[in-house]
Amino acid sequence: MTTLIPFITVIGAGLAGSEAALAAARLGVHVHLYEMRPVKMTPAHRSGNFAELVCSNSLGGQGELQAKGLLQSEMRSVGSAVMQAADASRLPAGGALAVEREGFSERMTGAVRSHPNITVHGEEVTGLPEGYTVIATGPLTAEALAAELTKLTGEDQLAFYDAAAPVIAFESIDMEVAFRAGRYEQSADYINCPMTREQYEAFYAALETARSHTPHDWEKLEFFEGCMPIEEIARRGKETPRFGPMKPRGLTDPRTGRWPYAAVQLRQEDQEGRMWSLVGFQTGLKWGDQKAVVQLIPGLENAEILRYGVMHRNTYLNAPRVLDAALELRDRPGTFVAGVLAGTEGYLESAATGWLAGTNAARAALGLGKLVPPQESMLGGLTRYLESANPKNFQPMNVNWALVPEIPATDPIYAGGRKKLGKREKRPVMYRRGLGAFVDWAQDAGMDVTLPPEPVTVLGEETLVAAPA
Ligand SMILES: Cc1cc2nc3c(=O)[nH]c(=O)nc-3n(C[C@H](O)[C@H](O)[C@H](O)COP(=O)(O)OP(=O)(O)OC[C@H]3O[C@@H](n4cnc5c(N)ncnc54)[C@H](O)[C@@H]3O)c2cc1C
């Protein structure tokens, strides 16, 4: 009598798919992994290696002050293959976890190809397979599969283009300057940053000279009116932004009783109201210039940018409409989605969601229940965001501290309200709370857990992951 070994299918051997395949294989299921490169290349990849880093070689800032630092530690604790390859190929890079890119993806390729539970198929997948599956085909998912996904989820649920505006941490907005209101007092759903004529002119001058990221040849930026970048709107004339996304009509500033000369509006992005995006401010400005321009907006002088605006080709699902927090498609049980296609942003986030999707698909194949990490952990915060973010204008997200709960005001660190704490004091507490919750959760779920080394506190400015060059 032959015993049938439970198996899953993983599509795409990028950051998410390679991690998913190895996580599932470690749980004892057999994995059929499909990767179309090098037979069919994407416009961004250069090799046939797995987990290729297509642009920067950084997996983000490290240590207990960094949201990526917490995610790195969570992944190390459950034996993430991407973190093992990154640690083995790291380069000196100050506060960031940078890696030697060829060495990194060669290690990942070796780990996948040599695993006895993984069979690699070098071919493009054009339809959705039956059985437990992880789809991890990334921002440049091949057309035929993308068309299948559109058929499955509906016309409007798969985006092919990312025209994203910066997202700001609420706690960094100066509400002494900004005010809550909707146009013509219809609602108080928006945060508005009012500008005088002088402030508008200074802002316009900065926008005119700010440098844009030069698109790759394959990213033909054909703007449709609805998602034109703010710098392009400005290029059409000094008054154009003031008659477009910066129009002040109907926005009565409670401090003056009048409409300002111009205004920037922010819309709530998450359920708790800790992340706000600039309405109509999709932008391809370089990140340094983008920050300088945003911080010229009254009320945003100290803005903490949780996610920079980007303009590039990107295939991603409207996660809050189609996925749950375990990364399973709501309308197709047994099919999980990971990486950029699931609405995340970044190498590390792709790998982490790959680990969870691979683990859950393998558990499903083994007849076990699916898992969702605790909300205090960075991975739990990210997947809950994917499940519950505002589905209107959904934008992919990278990890940040606003994804996990604040430290409650009753916590002893506030000394009964006598102490006011800054980021540097709060974040190590959030780091320890998140890692502790994640490790306990993983142990309760029966996983092999190794406590990661003590975090390094990296002082100074938060390390930015380099924007696409
Ligand atoms: C140009 C560009 C630059 C970026 N730069 C950065 C950066 O600097 N830092 C950062 O953190 N993030 C960056 N990102 C975002 C993101 O982190 C990376 O794209 C990351 O590789 C995403 O991981 P993934 O696993 O979702 O997709 P990928 O790593 O792209 O993996 C998807 C895999 O699926 C394969 N595939 C696609 N369709 C099929 C199919 N139908 N059948 C079989 N195989 C298929 C592809 O060949 C690919 O190997 C960038 C994205 C792009 C597009």
C-alpha cells in the first residue's frame, strides 16, 4: 500500500515563494514549486536565481527602534530561510541589514533546490491549480495568471500600477495647526493642513525643483488623470494644484473662520486612525526630496512618513476585499497569497508573508487549522492591516510601528501619567512585547523556536530602505 504524502503548490520563487516553499517543506509536506525564470524573464529580474533582489540590497533597518528590526527578529525566531541567507551574506551598512546580493540569492537557490521535500518546475503557470496553493508571483506577475486572478477576484480587485501617496503617522501631525473637517462641513473625516499664500508659494517652489525617481524603461508612466503625480500636476502651472488636490473650497479653518489659500487633506488608512495618506498626492519624487516637500506643509513639519509615495508598475490584490489575516483567499479556501501580490511592500515583508502563507498552506494539507500571529507582533500587525485596511484606494504597505497597538496609558513606563515618552523609549518596549508575543504564539503552535540574539539599539535617524534607483 502506498502512503500519499500531503503536498502543496507554490507559484513563484521570489522572496515570498522561496520562503513559503522552505517553510512548508520543513513541516514535512511535499512542495511543487513553479518558477518561470530563466525560461521567461520579468522586466526587472536579471538571473534565474531564486529570491533575487531586484533593486537595493538592503533588508531594512535593524534593532529595537526599527519596525523592520522587530520583523527580522520574529523571522529569525522561527528559522526563516531568508534571514539565514541574509545573516550569512551580510555587508557592513551601519544601521541597515544589507547583503551581498548574488551570495544571498545563491544561498536561497541552493537551500530550495537541495531540499528533499521540494520539486522545482521551471515553467510559467497560466491557470490556478487545484489543491492547497500559495500564489507568490510578485509585482510583475505574468499576464496569463494575472488574467486568471482578475477573473477569480473581479475586475477591480487586481491593480497593475502603483500610484501611491505618502502615508503619515498620526502622532507626528501637529493638530494645533491642522484641523479635522470635510468640505462644506459635511463630515469631519479628513485632516486638513491649511496654507497661506506665502506658504503655498514656498511649497510650490520646492515641488518644482524636487527630483523625481527616473522610471525604468519598462515603466512607461502613462498617467491617467485620476492618478497623476503631484509633481506632474504642478508642472502644468502654478495654480493647477490649487484647483486640484490642494483646493481649499469649503474647508473652514476653525482658527480663522475662513477658507485657507490652499489646503492639503489627509485620509484615514487604518481602523485605529494611526496612518493617514495625503489625498491626491501620489508621487514619484525621490525619498529625500519627498520628505523635504512634505515637511513644508503646515502641520506636517515633523511628519513621520510611514510609507513613501511611489509610481511604478505593480501587480497587487485589494487585500482587505479578498484576503483574510491568515492570507487565504476568502472566496477560494485553500489558496493563500503572499508577497507584493498580497498587498505588502518590501523584500522583508514579502518573505515574512511567504513564511506565513507557506506555513498555513502546509498546515491545511496536514489537516491542521490556519494561524494568524498575535497583533502585538509586526507580522500580526501587517496581516491584520491587509485584512482590515480601508479597501477604497488600498495601497500596499510596508511594516511600521503604527501597525501594532500603542503602549496603553496605564503601562508602568508612563509612571502613572507623570512621564511623557518619546519614540526612543516606547519602541524598545513595543519591540520586546511584540517579540515575546510572537515567540509564545509560535511555541503554542508547536513550532521550533530559537530566541534571536539581543537587538542592537541603532541610534540616529531611522534607516531608510533605499528607494528604487
Ligand atoms: C523594480 C522594482 C524595484 C524594487 N525595489 C525594492 C527595493 O529596493 N527594496 C525593497 O524592499 N523592495 C523593492 N521592491 C518591492 C518588492 O520588495 C520586491 O519586488 C520583492 O522581490 C517582492 O517579492 P515577491 O516574492 O512578492 O515577488 P518576486 O520576488 O518578484 O517573486 C515573484 C516570482 O514569481 C515569478 N513569476 C511571476 N509570474 C509567474 C508565473 N505565472 N509562473 C511562474 N512564476 C512566475 C517571477 O519570475 C518571480 O521570480 C521593488 C519592486 C520592483 C518591481
